[in-house]
Amino acid sequence: MDEQQAQEKHSTLEQILAQRKEKIAKIREMGFEPYPYAFEITHKSKAVTEDFAELEGKSVSVAGRLMTIRRMGKAAFAHIQDTEGRIQLYLSKNDIGDNAYAMFALLDIGDIVGVRGQVMKTRTGEITVKADELTLLSKNIRPLPIVKEKDGVVYDAFADKELRYRHRYLDLIVNPEVKDVFIKRAAILRATREFFDSRDYLEVETPILQPLYGGANARPFITHHNSLDTDLYLRIADELYLKRLIVGGFDKVYEFSRNFRNEGMDRNHNPEFTAIEFYEAYVDYFYMMDLVENYFRSIAEALGTPQIEYQGESIDFSKPFARRTMADLFREYLDIDLAVADEKSFAAWADKRAFEYDPKWNYGQFLDKLFDEFIEPKLQQPTFVLDYPKAISPLAKVRRDGDTRFVERFELFICGAEYVNAFSELNDPLDQRERLESQDRLRALGDEEAQTLDEDFIRAIETGMPPTGGVGIGLDRVIMLFTGQNSIKDVLLFPAMRPEKLS
RNA sequence: GGGUGUGUAGCUCAGCCGGUAGAGCAGCGGCCUUUUAAGCCGUUGGUCGAAGGUUCGAUUCCUUCCACACUCACCA
């Protein structure tokens, strides 16, 4: 007694851990193995409740994590939770035997158990497995957050976002609705793959470690290859590699691309995120617009939700998406005529509206900033925005009507946020070289996000790339949209966090 | 980077005008064979995010720092 037992009475976290380790020893002394190798399950919790009519009185074998325990001397009720839900257990000393019941007395919320027993209904009508046999499958030593619930009201919810993100396993255990988001995420990825596979697209994998980074405007993560003694970059996009494949003769390719961008983090940005890029030879951006529209429609259908609510806006994917040119939108929202506008007139306009700008901005930058500030938030219903300034789109073909200030590029906006970026891909090698050289010059002048000149990519284009339509979609945002989440952290299982300081 | 807010027990939270901390759940010891936020009796558990400062005295006031959230900027 005395010292050790006095110690055991304390219940700081460390003491709780010590107590539970002691329980493991006791359980072994009683002849039970706290960490056995397997357990045969006949029914998931959901199957027991759904098929109750058939199963009543029959023997089933279920397993899961103990989430509630209500002991009443020689009998107890408990709930176990498995992937699909919860089922109540009834354990009585008579049925499982003195020894197993004594072992059960040492169990805690968070332990994983298997039970074989009869399906029944309790006096209050809850479907329950009346245990004949109890098997401990894994003894927990670290206490779970205790979340209680009554009549649909949750008490003491595990709500601290930092803890939820850092210890996602706990979040998944005690906040079951979190699971649904990730199940839906998987469904969206599956539907995406089916969408492209069924259209004869080839799924490909291209390097994540790249000697040069390109295909987007962003700062990269840099790493080092020891045996090559060379720096490599984590890709910011896979665009330039997919185009090489188009050159190589794969006419339709797509890739789920985990991209890495060394930039700010917020509700819409995580340093690593998932895009899908797809390229198709012999088509232009009009064709791709139709494809993208069909893509969103097919995802909505796959999820069985042709209409969704997001941030207070009702979106009906069965309706056609709006298509507006930049010129249109500037005329409508800002009363600016892009055909005659220039830096001076933009500046004058900005002065009038007290909009802060950098006098060094060129035509393209002005247009970009004014669009972001004044037009983007207005685009709530799905809207394709067509024709971006050439200066900010070095990989897109200029407009076919001869207005060389603009390129054939579209972005898709929903609820004021961008989801898709696409071009009629530039396949004129001379033009391409010029544009990337001009990006290179910008970078030399300190624009860290300007694109790099990748000679091998130029060589590929020089080899001859067919006319091609290309699209990138930010999948995390698509998932946010369809799961109703407003932070990217809530659709990533392990969002980026500052490393935890373990003192 | 700026602004706002938060940080107290394993979890969820109180703590007034400064006098070194409370509750519920969990834990521990009991009672209890149809409970379900089970109940009842008893009980342990805290470097009050960190470091300074003011003060006789700081969880409380001030400063700095750290972490997180929200937000703005930057950024797809």
C-alpha cells in the first residue's frame, strides 16, 4: 500500500497512464491477453440495427471501441463504436462469467472489445447485443475526451480546433460527423477518376521532385538530392509534365496532383493541396468549358445532390453555368471599357474609388487586382470567366480574334471563389519561349512567383504539341463545396500545423 | 506581417474590484442485474500557456514571447 497506492490515487494524466498500465498487468494476471491478434466479426453495428427483425434472438459477433459504460453492480450497459456507428452491449456477470466480468471491471472508455452474444431489445426499446462472451482486443491507456449526448444535444463537445487537427484520430473517434466529410472526399475522388476514365483519359503520374518548378505562379519548397548533389523543388503544378505527355502522343491525360506551395495559409490555402489537371489534344478551351461543366454535374450526381447549399447560396448544378468575358464583367460591375482602358485610366478609376494600387502595375495586374476586389465576390452562381490578360497567363494561347492583350483562358467561380483554371494551351514554341523569357526577367527583378524558363519543356513544345485544352481544378475546394465546409483544414485529414513542441 | 479573440484539471468550462483556484464529466474506492448525459456515497487530481514587471501579495493589472482560432494583407 502506502507509497505506490497513494501515488496511484492521483489522477493527473501521468497517473491515469500509470493506472492503466497497471490494469494491463492485472488483466494478464487474470489470464486475458490485452492485445490479441484478430477477432472474427459477423456484423457491423449498423447491420445489427438495420437487420434487427431477422437477427433478433440470434447470435452475432461485433467489435468496436467502448464509448460509454454504465455499470450496475453485476451487470452493465455499454456502447461500442465501429466504422459505421454504435451498438449497445449488455454484459451481465451471469452470462459472461465471473472472470470475464472482473476483467470488464478494469476496462475504460476507449478500449476496444469484441463481443459475441444475442441480439435483443431492451425494456426501453434499444437494440442491444447481450454478451455471452467478451474479448478485450486492445487496452487503451490514454484517456479519450468524454463527449456526452442526450436527445441529439451534445455536451462537452471536443471542439478545440487545434486539438482536433493535431490529434485527428481523437476527432474522428469522438466527432463522428468528421468521418462523413472524408468518406465524401473519397467518393468525390472516385467519381472524378470514373469521370475521366470513362472518357478514355489516361491516369498518369509525373514527378513531384522537379529540377525546375513551373506551371503556376508560386514560391516552391526546395529540397536537396544528396547523391546527385543538386537542389530539387517540390512541384507547384504538374502542368509542364502533362504537356510533355501530350507531345509524346497521349492525347488525353490526367493526374491527381499533390502540389506544394511555400506561401501563406488560410481558410482556402494549405501548403500542400490536391489538384486534378487534365489535358486533351485537338480541343480548345470552349470544349474544356463544357467538359468542366459536365464534371461538376457528374460529381453532384454521384453524390446524389444536384443542388447544394454553400455559404448561404443555393447552387443548382443541373442548370447551365454562366459564361462571361472579362470585358463584359468590367463593363457591368465597374463601368470600365477594357477595349480602351490602360494603366492611366485604371489608375484614375482607382483614385476615384479610393482603391489602393501600386503605380508600377501594368495593364494585366490592374485588371487582375480590380477583378479580385470588385468582381470575384459577386460571382456566386457558377460562372466561367473568359479571357485573361496575357501578361498574367504565360502558358495560354492569345485570343483567336487577334486581340493579343488577352489569352484564351477561363476560370470557374462559385460562391465568390475560384475552382478551375484552364487554357487553350500555348503550343507555338517561339511565342512560348518569349513568354517564359519575360517571366524569367520578372523573376530576376524580384518577382518570386514568376515562372521559370524550363528549356526541356520548350524543347518538347518545339517538337510539336497539338492544339490542346488543359484544365486544373482545386479538388480540396471542390470537396469543401460539396461537403459544406468553409475551411480547407476541415477537408484535409492532417492539415498543416506548426510542429507541436513536446517539452 | 497587421487586427481581434482565446489559452485555468485528461475533456468541457466557471473564477467579480488583486488576497496563490472551483464545477460537471473522466479517474480512484464503494453500492447497484434493463441502463442510456444512468444513479447514489466517498475521493484524488492544478507550475492558472511561458518569461519578466508593478505590488506586501498576481490566475487576475502591465510588457514581451509562444500556440491556436477568426480576420485583413499576401497568396490560387
